[in-house]
Amino acid sequence: MTRVAIQGATGYTALELMRILLRHPEVEITAITSRSERGHVTSVHPSLAQRLDLSFESLTAEQLGERSDVCFCCLPHVASMESVPQLLAAGMKVIDLSADYRLSDPGVYEQWYGHVHTDPTRLGSTVYGLPELFGDRIPGEELIANPGCYTSTSILALAPLLSAGLIEPTGIIIDAKSGVSGAGRSPKVNLLYAECNESIHAYGVGTHRHQPEIEQVLSDASGQTVDVIFTPHLVPMDRGILATVYAKPTSVASEGDLLTAMQEFYADKPFVRVVEHLPRTKDVAYTNYCDITVRMSKDRAIVIAVLDNMIKGAAGVAVQNFNLICRYDETTALL
Amino acid sequence: MTRVAIQGATGYTALELMRILLRHPEVEITAITSRSERGHVTSVHPSLAQRLDLSFESLTAEQLGERSDVCFCCLPHVASMESVPQLLAAGMKVIDLSADYRLSDPGVYEQWYGHVHTDPTRLGSTVYGLPELFGDRIPGEELIANPGCYTSTSILALAPLLSAGLIEPTGIIIDAKSGVSGAGRSPKVNLLYAECNESIHAYGVGTHRHQPEIEQVLSDASGQTVDVIFTPHLVPMDRGILATVYAKPTSVASEGDLLTAMQEFYADKPFVRVVEHLPRTKDVAYTNYCDITVRMSKDRAIVIAVLDNMIKGAAGVAVQNFNLICRYDETTALL
Amino acid sequence: MTRVAIQGATGYTALELMRILLRHPEVEITAITSRSERGHVTSVHPSLAQRLDLSFESLTAEQLGERSDVCFCCLPHVASMESVPQLLAAGMKVIDLSADYRLSDPGVYEQWYGHVHTDPTRLGSTVYGLPELFGDRIPGEELIANPGCYTSTSILALAPLLSAGLIEPTGIIIDAKSGVSGAGRSPKVNLLYAECNESIHAYGVGTHRHQPEIEQVLSDASGQTVDVIFTPHLVPMDRGILATVYAKPTSVASEGDLLTAMQEFYADKPFVRVVEHLPRTKDVAYTNYCDITVRMSKDRAIVIAVLDNMIKGAAGVAVQNFNLICRYDETTALL
Amino acid sequence: MTRVAIQGATGYTALELMRILLRHPEVEITAITSRSERGHVTSVHPSLAQRLDLSFESLTAEQLGERSDVCFCCLPHVASMESVPQLLAAGMKVIDLSADYRLSDPGVYEQWYGHVHTDPTRLGSTVYGLPELFGDRIPGEELIANPGCYTSTSILALAPLLSAGLIEPTGIIIDAKSGVSGAGRSPKVNLLYAECNESIHAYGVGTHRHQPEIEQVLSDASGQTVDVIFTPHLVPMDRGILATVYAKPTSVASEGDLLTAMQEFYADKPFVRVVEHLPRTKDVAYTNYCDITVRMSKDRAIVIAVLDNMIKGAAGVAVQNFNLICRYDETTALL
């Protein structure tokens, strides 16, 4: 049995995390923290009635460390890099769901997030928690940087073909579409129902922070400099990300060749399903699966990947990482 | 040509009003005000690009009066009753879309809105702007209290049968369902897309401020004390209200009798359509129509009414009132 | 380990059933049938890729009986009463998700479904599978009539207050709102996205087949003749039912009294949560919970209940019944 | 006054057309036809109650010609090319909303639509009804090929930069997203609410029939061979298309240069608005506007265009064409 704490537990990702962990036979949730809320967990998350009998608390890292073995840190960026060193010092293993430990270069972090990184020495060494690529490095780690939702979708779409040298590493276009839950639970006019419903729009064109994250991880994974154009869109649905990725094959390759390369790459990965049909976000909703396929159109390979941004894109992969660092079966609580 | 100003023009109702007025051949919009915004109207309402070349201003009633003949007041309640006397003093006719002049009794106002009414003498004398009931009193008025959206739906459903003495005035149940735009453009967590989508819930059970408004107007219109239970629900859609109303017939009456009474009541009303099928909010979306029908089930009459809360429930009826006070054809810009 | 077959496995309820059963540690799905489909289960349900490796088959009851111990019958009504006797004769236990065995009187069945019941002797004796009311009669049964979705919501809302004699058994109004998945997977114009989205409407007013089912079960459960008016509405969302129920207290009772009666009634029931807030369908989405509360408004008790029509309203309660007849823990695979 | 008939009037485009034409001061709708329906128009389109008092009829071209001056042909492709020559022979002007007269090469038509074109001589000579490009050729024409919805969005996005030689004509990627109404009113499982809602997916990758239409028109308009990859997606909303278009600038060009070229191109076009913000489909919903902007990201120009697929993408542009051929003001009934 592993005692688990969740820091910053009022958001959607934390809620999803609690739902999954409540199904985990080896987990006891022992503490949930919030900077603003003090009531019972059900005051914010009524869906947890009779499921979890905890109240939000304000706890120091030391107090958290006394009560728990692993901490899922769901704080926003900046707040996270202030907390994580303390959590580690208090003896916990940490899965950080913010962006603070994903980039390996403090300069790149500062450029995209507008803050000096206060824990730069850990940047290069922290494992990026995408188990399909770095699964063998995760077991036993103290700190895992849980990936972004757009990032996971894009990387899972591109890694096999890049690693096999089947597509050019530059000029890649990622046109991504996400449900609204990915934007979080902050009261902003542009996230109101009456603004988002019956509408689609692009945002952050050329400026979204997941772009450097995608480039870094794909470059690392494939041993070459990968360069992408990333365009996110907001779609009127709760959950789901679909990435439509356009890349140039390095030489003549059939759709079948590309599909085979993808199938081989993910042969022993339980949560990526290479399919022949065009996948829908609905097919993976409320699951930890990422469904992927590829088409050839004229001289382009078009890779299409879907996942549930709250699960495989956030809370699910966090539990997958948890299972790996704690050496539980990778799929526990996730099927 | 009538010069028109809109006070409090950043919200959804004001946007809808501008869209309709831009189609009105006898209207020129001359001023839009806001307490917080100063930019071009398109900075808040991009859909008005190349349609309206005005910026939000902070204007006194006098300044508004110099530029315009009629003012649509879209301020929130309390703010409205501070502004309306000044607008009238500045020589404008006023259509007030807030709740401040709808109730005739200052004590009832204070009880439900928690504020002392500062313009109580106008309460009893202001005409309630539901043209299907009070259309003959509206032409030439200086001030019109534009009705609430739930209120219009409920009153239009009940007035014919109550006026004809065909249903009991007490024990009436109004189960109403509304799209989210009715809640306005304020950044509140409970109005976020990710909260409202894929969900329905009741709210304000027994405490919604439209309940006394419905009772007052139906009592006035039918000459008896009408008593209703009103339960609103929030439905995942932009627009539309559906009211399902349960009432007891006063004597044996067939569905046909009730339908005939409704048809007669609305025979010369251009915007209420008595239909035989069960109407959908979609049938009246983006129109100024209210569609109504009735069914008998066991010993109950079930009246069902639908309208677009932003149009017939707010901006459309406001223009209908405007047409009447200015003696334009009632349907101008509304078909 | 129990071997399970699903008859009529192409619909939404069957899909949900498979998803739940795949999490059940004591279940092996051994056969899925269809009258029209012959492909792999993923050809119809792509979300089951790598989860279930079965193809749709056309199998006799005997063949099903050789492969399985329990059959979930997901056929439409009429087809179901033709199949169920054969399934029982082949030695299986059967959970029937159609309406064919829910009503106890063949005459009432014929009146509402327009077909003579061909297996009338089983009608009176088949247990109605609502475990919160009839849980002690279910263990060991051969055949269970799984309840309708509107029915479960309505009955769970009303049973405690009726059983305690706190509300009048007549004049009850049930205003119910459902997501679209409840209408099934048939290609009908009125179920198209472009028809249902951004719209709400009532249907089957006074004629919906769940009305006699609600009356029968509530009469049985409370020992008095219960009479309801039931009005269903279609709401633009995938899942969820909300019932708003209006009833007259038999004597002066506070909201607290009614709430207490409900809490006592469901004290040891794992899947009904009596809450103090107004529940949303979102709070119970993708769970087997039914959340209930009550309000007093003037002289009426207003009970509000929500559940996920696909789970607690269909597939989840079917597995709950399965657990009971097979004497597994009632909550297995359902938390 | 122009007498207008609508052939094939049961679909969504025809409904939208009727709504717009009912606002047109110079139009009388004199006939609506259907191959299957015979009832009053409100039996299929309840939103037209008290708006249009016509019933669906089966009429020959001659009969239509006796009653009307202009026919909007809303038949499906193939049916349309059978009807159009007869309509023309009966003396009417025709606006054909099908794909039958859009492609100029009968061979290309046969390749993409799988039918031999039976009216090939008209293919080359029929004007493609995109008024922003071919507006000077439309007045006085007998037959107009009304453009596809994806096509209009894509062409309006690309024409200015291609015509100005600012982007390469090859390697263009069009990633398009559409609401569900574009798929029509046919009862198909994949168009059910429960299939489309809460989901996004790509379809017709590399095989969608709007791809050759886009290429042909852009090649014609810019005098060079244009080659695009077109990927459509289905988005859970009623209306709206957003196209995100990726192209390579021919030389160093700033965002401002590209924006200026677009503004100049559309300077005198009333229905294309070149904007600086990222447009949302909601901004143009229920209007005949197309909103467009451009961004530079690394070495790519990203053009984003939105329109309402039912209006600017179908019925609205049809009325715009109607206004032009009848020499009414281009914007009549469309603002």
C-alpha cells in the first residue's frame, strides 16, 4: 500500500487523478491540499461524495511527507518549482504535473514561461514521464515531469516515424484540437459556456508553450533536431485531443510501411493502439488509450492521434508513471 | 429615423439588441456605454466588425440625451434604477431590460432583490412590456419594463387558459429549462464550459426572482390571485427556454378546447404561434417567436412553450416594445 | 469465474456493459451476438480495440448455453420475450434489459406495447431488478427484469417518501430530462446531431411507456396505488437523466424531515447518495451512482434525482443485478 | 418582384434559403418541391410556421417554369444534372447548389463522383458562384454553380496571397473543421447525436471531393497550378467551418505584408472581413460573413478563415449570387 498526497487538488486534473487512484488497489489517498479551499473535498468535487472523506488542507512539505510516500503536484507552473524541492527534501517521490520540470534548458524555460527557473540543476536530469518513450528510465526515479496533453498526443504521433527515419525532422505541421477541460477551472470570460459552445477557434498560433516541449522531446528521442509548427484549437467538447500531423516522408514509403513502423514501435506498449480506421476522440474518452493511424496523401504522411486530455494527457499518464516508479503493474487502475 | 443609445453594451443581450437594431430601417445607433470598456465595439463583440463603428464610452444621461431619442438600458438591477430617472429627465424614452421596474410593489422588490427601491413611485405605473398582454398600453409610453426571459415564457403559456377561466389559478407548477446565455457574460466557475456541458441541473428552487414576477403579471392579467411553483434548470445549449407547465382544468375540458382558447387569445399576435406538435427550442432559435401547445394527461393540462431567451426573451421583445412606443410596425426588424 | 454472453451487442447499452464487465475480475465474456453484424467487435465499437477479441455471431440459445453461464439480453422488446425462454431452457441465468419482463400484468403490457405477451406466466413472478428496493429477492434468481432508465430515476426519487407515508400517492408530477444516448443507436432523423443539438423538447407526453412501469413498481413498493404524470424531455447531452418530482406532503413536514427519511431509506445502499446540494447529472456521469435531494417550495416537496442513464440507468444496474444473482460483492466492477 | 422556386426543399440548406428569402423584399417563394414529402412545409420545417404557406409538391420543370423566374436547385449531385437542363429549357434562371456544375472537366467529375456527366458541354462555361472572385461574370448569367462550403472557406483564405504571388502554389495544407449540419439531414448512424457529440475526428483524408474543386478554382483565379492537401474534420457543433491553411511565402514577407495584401484584395467585398484577431466560427454564425486573418510562424504563413457553412457556405452565397444575376443590391437580405 502506498500513501499518496495531492497538492493543488481543486482542479480538473486533480479530480481525475482522485477518481483513478480510488480504483487503485495499492493506493491510499492521505492528504489533499489547496491554497484557497478549506472545506470537504465534495464542496468542490461533488462527484466524490461517499468516495473520499478528506478536506482540503494547507500543509507544509514536511507535514505532507509524514503522511504520504508519493506526492502528485498539481500546482501551476512557478508554484510547482517552489514546492517540488521541498517535497523531495521531505522524503517523498514526486510526480509533477506542471510544466516546470519538462524542459531541460533553463534558458528555454525562461524564454517561454517568462520566469527564471529557481531549480535549474534538476532540469536536465529529471525524466520526462512519457512511458512509451522513456519507460525504462522511470522505475525508481524520485521526480517525474508529467507531460503536457498536446505534447503527449504530438509526440506519440511522431516518435515512431522519426525514430525510424521515415519522415523529415523539419517542416512538420501539427494541427491540434482540444476539448475545453484542458484550459482548467479558472473563471475566465473566454472559457464560459456561451463563448465556447457552438464555436471553434485557433489560439496561441506560434506561441503555445507546448511547441518547444514537443521539439525537445522528439529531438531527444530521435537523435536529430526536430522542428515543428504547432497550432492548437479549442473545440466545443469537454474532453479529447486530436492531432493531425503533416510530415514529408524521407523516401518513397507506402501507407502500409508507415503503419507497420508504428505497430512495431508500440508493439509492447499497453496504452497506444495503432489502428487502421480514422480514430475519434470519443473512442478513447475516459480511457488511458492513445489511438493512432497514418494516411498518405500526395507526398505527405498524415498521422492522426487521439487521446483523452484529462487521462492519457494528464491524470492517467501520471498514474502510469506512479505505477512505474513504485514498480506496480503499469496498467493498474488504468484499464 | 430614431436615434438609439444602449447603456451597458458589453453583455449578450446588448449584442443581440445591436444585431437586431442594425436591421431596423428606422434606427441609427448613436452611442454605446460601458463602465469598464473603452475600446471599439469589436474588441468585445468581434461579430460586429464592419457592422457598427462605435466605441464604448462613459456618458452622462445628459450626454446620452443629446445624441439619442430612445435608450435601451442593459444595466444590472440596482444600477438600472439609479440611471433610469436620469435618462428620463434627459428627455429620452427608456426601455429598461433589468428587473428594476417589473414588480409593482416596492416591498416585494426589496424582499426578492435585497435592496430598497430608490424610485418607488414609478413602480406601480410603469407598463410591463409584454406586448401580447399589454400591447395597447405601450404606445407612447416613456418607460417600459422589459420582461424576464423565464417570465415571458411562463406568462405566455398560462395567460390564455387563466384568462378564460379554464385552469385553476393555484397549484400551478412551472418546470423551466434554459440555455446558458441567460446567465450572462460574467466569469463565474459554475458557468464555465467544462461545468455546464454534458450536464443539467436545477437551481434557485423556490427562490428564483422570476417567480414573484410571474405571479404578479398573471394575477394582473387574469384578475385573480395566481400562485405558481417555479423551478428553473440549466441546459447545455447557448439559447432557448422551454417551460413545461402543469395546471388543473377548472372543469372537464378537452385538449381541443384548451388549444382553441389559446388560438383565440393569440389570434392577432404576430409572435406567438399556437402549434399542434410538441415544439422544440430549435424551432424558434434566432427568432422572436414563442411556440406553444397544450396536452391533457390524466387530470392535468400540460402547456409547453418555447422561445429564444436572447430574442423573444430579451432583445427581440425590447425591439417589439420599441416599435410600439415609437409607433413603427410591431414586426419591424423582427421577421 | 463466470462466463458471460451478450445478446444484441451492437447498441450503446451493450457497449457500456462490455466496458464494465471487462473490469470485473470474475467475468469472462465468451460470446456476443447480433442479427445483422458479423465483423469483429471493433468494427462497431472501436473503443474496444485491444480490449475484447470477439466477433459478432448469430448463435442459438443452445450454443450460447454451451459457452456461457449468464446471458445479458440486450434485444429490443418483443424480440426479447421470444429469446428469454430459450435462454433459460438452455440453462443460463438471464438479465433482460428490454421492457418485456418489467410489467407484471400481460394486459397492461399489451396496452402499452401493442403486442400480446407470449410468455405471460413469467410476468408476475419475474423480479424487477432495482436492487435498492428488491435487493433481497434477487440473489439466486434465474431471470431479472432490468429496469428502464427514466423508471429507476423516478422510483429512486419517490420510494423513500412514499414508503414512509410522507407524500400523497396521487397527483405526483415527474418532469424528466434525458441525454440522447437513451434513444439508442438507430439511424432516425430526429436523433441526428443537427436536430438534437442546441435544442430541448418534450416528447411522449402522457404516452411514454415508462409511466405504467413507474406506477406499478412504486405501488408494489409502497403498498398503495400510486398515480403519476410523467413528462420526458430530450436534452442535448450524451448521458444523464435528471428527474424533478413534485409531490404533496401528507402533513406538515420540513425539508429536513424529508431528507432524513431519504437518508434512512438508503442508509446501507452503496449506490444512492442522498445529498444536500442540488445535484447535476455531471456529478454522476460515468458512475453507477444516483444522487438525490429534496426541497420544499410552498406546499410541495420537490425531489431531484440524477443518474447516468447508460450506467445506473441500464448497464451498471445490470451488473449490480449480476453481482447479486451470482453472489459477488454488489459493488464489484462498479466503483 | 422575382418569383422563386426551390427544388429539393426538405434539407437544411433549403430551410436556410427559405429563411433568408423570406426577408428579401423582392422575392416571392412560389413553389417548393420534394421527391418524398407531400405535406405542408411545416411538417418538415416547423420553424417556418406562419412564415410560409406552401406544401411540398412534385412538379415538372415546365410547371416550375410557369410559376417562377428563378429556381434554386437543392437536389443531390447526379439528380441535379438531370434536372438543371430542363429547368433552363423551361425558361428559368438556375442557381445549382449541388456539385454538378462546379468542376470544369467532365473527366475530373467522373473520377471524383463516380458518374459520367450527362451535361458536359455546360461544365466549362458555367460560372463558379464565388462572388468575391467571379462577381463581375455573374450578373445576367442563366446558370450559377454555387460553391461547396469547405471550398469557399479555403479559396477565400488562399486567393489573395496566391494572386499576389506571395505564397507558393504547391505544398499547401488545408486543415478544415466543420459543424455537423454540413453533412445534411440523412438518417445515418455516424451522424447521430450520440456519435458526434463530445468527439472530433478526421474523415475523407485525401479523398474528399472538395479538394479538386479547391485546386481548380484557385488555379483559375491565380493563373498557376495550385496543389493542396485537404483534410476535413467533423466538430461537435451545428454550424461553422474553420480552415487553418499552411503555406510557404515565396520570399521574406511579414505578417503585416500578408495582411495588407488580404485587405486590398477584399477592400470592396462586403462579406469578407480581414481581421487582426484570431476569428471564431461563433463570430460569423448566422451571418453571410467570412472572417480571415493571417499569422507567420517560423517560415510558414498560417491563414485562418471562418464562415457559417449553412449561410456563406451555402444558402447565403446562393442568395448573393441571386442578387447579382437579378441585379439587386448584392447585400439584400444578407445583412
